[in-house]
Amino acid sequence: MARAVEQFTCQSCGETYRKWQGRCETCGEWNSVVGEAVEVAVPKGMSTGKGREIIFTALDTDTTDHVRNLSHIAELDRVLGGGFVPGTSILIGGDPGIGKSTLLLQAVGKMALKGAPCTYISGEEATKQISLRASRLGLANAPVQLASANSLRDIITSLEKVSTPQLLVIDSIQTVFADNLPSAPGTVAQVRACAQELIRYARKSGSAVILVGHVTKDGQIAGPRVLEHMVDTVLYFEGDRGHQFRILRAVKNRFGATDEIGVFEMTDTGLQEVANPSSLFIRDTDKSLSGASVFAGMEGTRPLLVEIQALVAATSQGTPRRAVVGWDSNRLAMMLAVLDARCDLSFTACEVYLNVAGGLRINEPAADLAVAAALISSISDIPVPEKSILFGEIGLSGEIRAVGQTDARLKEAAKLGFTTAIIPAGSKIKDSKMKIIEVDHLAEIVSLFTQSTPITQVV
């Protein structure tokens, strides 16, 4: 017999407690601990012979490649690793209004127009509202099975009576509820139970299931953390409402890489793919300005050119401000310390502002050299050499370390009209028509703006 007990669960992180408390000790959220009734089975002896025997197989039992179903949106297929693998579960999260529903509606619409059965179930909008959006996107004639429902029992029952879809979208998992649980929709117990049942349906039927998840104020997917462990792929749809572009990023993918991104542009007719993302993040003008440098980075297998802006302003305050947008603030502090200790450039009496143009966030250590160049350019008021790109990692002793995929970075820069590359010494270059400037130490970058020592040049 199962007995009912009451436990208290944090709705932000999923931590459980024996009694109610106002603040979660794990995530620090206030008023997020809610009591839930949970049925717990009475432990019994686990003797052999009473369970169902499972089948063991070898590692090489099935070595055939899975046939992927294309979404016919190249940027989405890139992030997924080549398309939807049948029977997989995908969780996508993002800020409200960022375009999650628009992207998924475009995906099911384009797949349906190509003959693939697709189903879109919304728990937040009526079917008329979705139809209006489909008309705006030019997908009104797409044969998509559309429904508005919240009950998990009704959803599973209806899916078993129609043709199995290649792609099933549930928008969103926080609005779906199981009627055998006493808790409200969106709680930890409901989200976990509903997601587990939909994942089981995906594996049984062979459909690719996409679950849309709400996010917290910190940008993390709301609900229990175990939800991200249950699914096969976790995608984050990022973007700034002040900019027209959106970035789809994979943070977990059992069937593909986790460092790929897809870039989209929000227009009146929906999300449009951006074939050349570098054009979004660099200026079109040829005028050189101090405090700006162009970083040749890599996002997965894709080279991406980004403009990094720095502003160093004198201040009389005892504690100068350091503000960073799009980069790691701890790495900026380290960079300022290296410039002070190894290059005799003091920023202690200056406020420092660093910005990655376009709202993109950079996590690659290769951006160190471009950031340092922007900081030195701003404090000296001398522009970085025109039509030049920079990349390289900087160590605590001021040495500049080589990074990978140099040829891909140089090729992308040359394609966009850049003529000079300032890179770490010893980088492996196969063939490049650009003027290459190799540097060993951060002090050589300072010489670009003081002209105190020459820099080794390799043509």
C-alpha cells in the first residue's frame, strides 16, 4: 500500500524540505517553497524472480546511422546536429516574447508542407490565435494538426488515435497537468510527471517531441533541474529585444555538438535565417575609432567576427566602476591586472566599460587579445590598425597563447574585406593572403599604440 505524505518543494530549483520555510537554502529564492502531497510506496523486500527480466545487448548491436528528419530551417538543423532524430525529446527555453513559438510554428509548417505529419499543441493560446500567426508567417495552408489542450491524459489519448507525427510540439510544458496529481500546473511534481510521460511517448512512437519551457528571471529553464537531464537536447533561444537578431544555442545534445549556434533575424514575416552572421556584429563604416577592435571568434564550426568596444574614462571616485556586457567580468578584472603588472598601464583611476557589440555573449578565451587591444586603444586614444582582426589567449605573465582553427578565422576575415591579422606567434597557418602580424607578449600590443618597439611581421 502507498501512503500519502506531504513534502515541501522549491518551485525554482526543485529542492525538497520536510517543513515549510520562506527562503530556499539552495537557490536563495523567497516564497518559492510550496507543499505538495506525494504518494510514497511502502518499502518491501526486493527478492529475485518477481521482476521482469531485462534484455542485455552488446555495444555494437545497432551501429546504423539514424535517419534525421529535416526541419527545412538550416540554422535549426545546424544546432540539432543535422535534423530531428526520431524518438528524441527536445527542451527549448527563452525569455517571453523572444520568438520560441514563432520558430517552432515555422518548423512544423515547413515540415508539413514537405509532406511530414506534424502536430502543434498549445496550452497557452487558442487555435485561432495560432492560425493568425500562421497567416502572418505565410503558413496558413500548411497541413499541421493543431490543438489547444492542457490535460496530459487528453493529449496522450488524442495522439494515439491520429497518425504518428514526425514532430510534436508542446507549448509549453508548464501549462500541461496530469489529473492524477493534486498539485497545480507548473509545479515541480507536475512538470516532472508530464515531461516523463511525453518522453515515454516519444520513445515508443518514434516522434520527435519538442517541449517549450518557461525561464526564470536568471534565464534558466523553470522547474526541476532534472528536467534537463531527462531530455536528449536542451536549446536556449537568446536575444536582446533592442536588437533584431536571435541566437539559438545548444547546451546539451546527445546526437550532436553542444557548441553550435543558429542565428536568426526577427522580421515582420517571422524569423529569417542569417547566412552571414558576422555582418550583424561589425560596423559597415570604414572610419576608425579608438576603443574598438574586431575579434575573429568561433561558435562551434562557424567563424564569427564580432566588434568589441571599450571605454576608459578618468574618475575621481575611490572605487572606479567596471561594467561588462557580453563578456566575463572576472576575465576583465584579470586582463586589467595583467596590463598593470606586465605592461605598466594603470587603470586604477579610471572607469572601464566593455561591450560586445550587437548583444552577443562571448565565452571563448581567444577574445583576450581583442579585448586588450580595445582597452589599450581607448586609454591611449589611438585607433586599432584599420581593417585588422585580433584573436589570442593571454596568460597571467602576459604571454599570448595560440588558439585553434586559425585558418577558418582568417578565411572569414578575408571574405569580409579585412587585410591584417594580429595573432599569436607560432600559429599554424596553411595559406592566407592577409598581412599577418605575430606577437609573443602583450607588451608588443602596447607598442602598436606607442610605437616604442617594432613588431615581427610575417607575410
